[in-house]
Amino acid sequence: METMEPELTVEPHDESLDRSTLIAELSKNGYQLLKENKLEAAKECFGEILLMDVENNYALVGMGDAWRRNNDFKQAAEYYERCLLHHPRNSYAFFGLADCYKMLSQYGKAIGIWNKYLERDEGNITVLTRVADAYRKLRDFKNSRLTYERVLELENDNAYAIIGLGHLHYDFKEYRDALYYWEQMIKTRGMANVDIRVLTSIGNCYRKLKAYEDGIAYFDAALQREQGNFFALFGLADCFRGLNQPLRALDYWNMILAQDPRNKVILTRVGDAYFTLRDYERASECYHCALGIEFDVYAVLGLAIIAKLHGAFNEAIQSLKELIGHDAKNYRLYLELADCYQQTGDRKSAVATLRDYQRFGIRNNAVGEMLEELVTNYDRTLFFEASKGWQILAPDPDGIESICELSRVIALLRENAGLAKSQPPVFDANNAPEIGNAEIIINYDEKSCRNDFVWRLSEERIEIYAHSLESLDDAIADFIQALGVGRTAGHPVIPVPQSGSRYVLLRKAPRFS
């Protein structure tokens, strides 16, 4: 009888168990490689998982993390979004995606993601501080402040919220409020225990408030904590500059240059310090070094001012004109250019330069004062030179261009005639309308008209008649009202032409010698 060998029975193979084990092993290896910063190898592990399971949350988050560490935030965001599509409550994907949007400066999207997370964890301080920071980046003062304050309600000494409130107020130039929060950190933790950035931030507040001595103390404390700290060195140098101690400032500017010899901003500041010390040769060298690295407005400005001081006005004027093309609203450029024109005797160009700046609608005291001095002093000189004759060209030989100038001329007429100052309408020099290219005739004496005053208009000629200088104020006021409003009291509309119009002011029947 043939012996039968026992039949071997084979257990069925569980492929799903093997795949789960493989996925778990690959996931473990992928995250270990992430910790070791071996990003490409980590991507390979996560990629193998996704070939087997396209919805695997560990692999999708892992790929997002790997691309995020590569600073490819757009690619990383795609993986986090895929994860949330299949696993909408995955916290790691929430945080990763929001962080990607933040790094892409898409703060509104980041806030939207974090707010979704807060719907299920409204007291999460980490998320709340990030939301407040994002609002601050969007310059949304109200929501940023409210969110930081919400954090402090949950944790009254939260350093991130206190520091964030300081930065928020600093960003909006509310330096005293910023100081309140940052100094609060020092009161509760002590100078030695606060982050060095708090010290330099407090120093910067005092620097912005021009309380330079107070700022120096905090920058010094920061420098003792960390020798060579850029922000401490910069703060100290700038404080000594503000205290008009250029030699002390130079010590700290040069410390920065020792670390970063090609910093054009610092080279320009060093040039400014030498300029203040009247060492124009070394100042020029620094400005040229800065320009050898990259164009810098203030380096060119420094060289232009040095050229002006040496009498090279044409060179300075050319440089300043080019600078205005780069930085059209920098008031200092207009002041320097106007001064160049004034020193060459070209008063008209000086006035035109300052008016060009005022057309931006920016109020600047220095520009206004210089323009007032140029116009008023010229008005007086020209008026008294012409007072013995029959004709006054004021305040510009080519004619008066604005209502302000016309009102000043009338005021001078009254003053020279020995009349008391009246209260004529107040005109804003920045917004005064131009008059026109018509000739203006002002004629005042008792025989000129039966009424107190009258004026007649055409595009070529404006005639104002008055019994006396006293009634002339009313004539001018009525004239100005018509110019500003249009049709008033049946008078025709006066056309307001383009800039550059000019006319001559004539005075007939003089009342004084």
C-alpha cells in the first residue's frame, strides 16, 4: 500500500497587514529623516506611502513639512490642503498650512485657517497669538489689539502677547504705549531675564521720542548681553548722532563696518558723521564707497551738499534734480535745491521748487517757512523799490500767480500807506488757487467809482476799483469768492488756467510818495 505524505496546509497571506506594517515603517523612517534634516530622503519615504495610500494623513503632512523646510511654501501648502480635504480635523495640517500662508505674506488666508481651528479650540493661546501677529502684519490695529488682549485674559503674563502689543503700538508710531508694554516685561521679569530684543525695542522707542540719553542705557544693556549686536550698535550710534556727538557715533558705526564693511547705509551714516565734523574729504570717500555698492539717495545728497559748500552750484543742482526723480516726496531735496537756486540769485526757480513740493499736498514746516521767507522778503524789497513810481510788479517780476500773493501785496499797500491792519480772508498757501493770465488793474481813489468798490472781468483784463485802500479789502474778498465759487452775484466765471500763468499788478493814482 502506497504511503501517503501528509498534505501541507498553507495559511492565506494577509497582504493588507503587510502593507500597513510597511506604511508604518516608512512613516517612522520619514519622520526620523525629517528630524535629521534629510529632506529628499524623507520625501522618498512619504512618496512611497502615497503610492500605496493617496489619502494617508501622515504622508501628506510629512510631505508638507519637508517642502516647507525647503522653503517651497506653495508646494507644501498643496499637501496640507490635500490632507485637510480627507482629514479636515488634522491639527498638524492646519498649523502647517497657516504657516505657509504666513510665509507667503498671505496673512488673510492664514487668519482664515487659524480661525477654523479656533472654532473647536477657542482658548488655544498659541493660535491666538499667531492670529494677533497676522492682524498686525495687515496693519489691522483693532483686531490685533483685541486678539492680544484675549490672550492676556487667558494668561495675564503671556510674553508673546505683551511683546506683540508693544510691536503693534510701535508700528503705529505710538511709542509711549509701546514702552508701557515692553517696560512691563522688565518690571515683572527683571532686566537680566528679558529677551535682548525687548531691550533694543525699548531703546528704539526712546530714540524715536528723541530721548536719546534714556535710549543709550538700554542699548548699552543689550550690548553687554551680546557683544557685536547690530541693533544695539546701530541704536547707540544713532543716539549719539541725535545728541550731536559725531565722534562717539563714529565709534559705533565703525564697529558695525568691522562686521559688515559693505553696508551702504552705515557707510552713508559714517559719511554724515564726517560731514558734521567738517571733514568733507573723508565724508566724500564714504559716500563714494556707498555708491560703489549700490545707489543711495543720501550718499548722493551728501555729495551734492558738499559740492554746494564748495560753490559748485550747477553740479549740486543737477544731482538734486536727479534725486528728486528717485524720491519725489523727500522734502529735504527740495530745500537743498531751493537753497542752491537762492545762492545763485535765481529766486524764481527757488520759489518754483518749493511750490512743486507743496503740490503734493504735504504740509512741511521747513518748506513753508523757507517759501514764506523767499516770497515775503522779496515782496517788501520790490514794493519799496517801486513805491515812488506808478507800477508795482510783485512779488515776482513775471507776475503774481496765486491769491495768497495778491492778498500779501494788498497788505503791503495798506501798511505802507499807514493804515491799520485789517482782517482779510485767510488763505492756505498750499491750496491757494492760481489766478490767470489776465492783466490785473487795481485803481483806488475817491474819483475812481461812486460805490465803495467794483470789479470787472474778462479773460484778458481784471479791473478792480475802490474808493480807498480800506474798501479795497472788500473788493479783493469779493473777487476771491467769485474765483473760488464760480458764479456769484451775477458775476461771470473766472477761468483758472494751468500753472505758469502770469500777470502784472498796476497801481494808478498813488496815495503816497
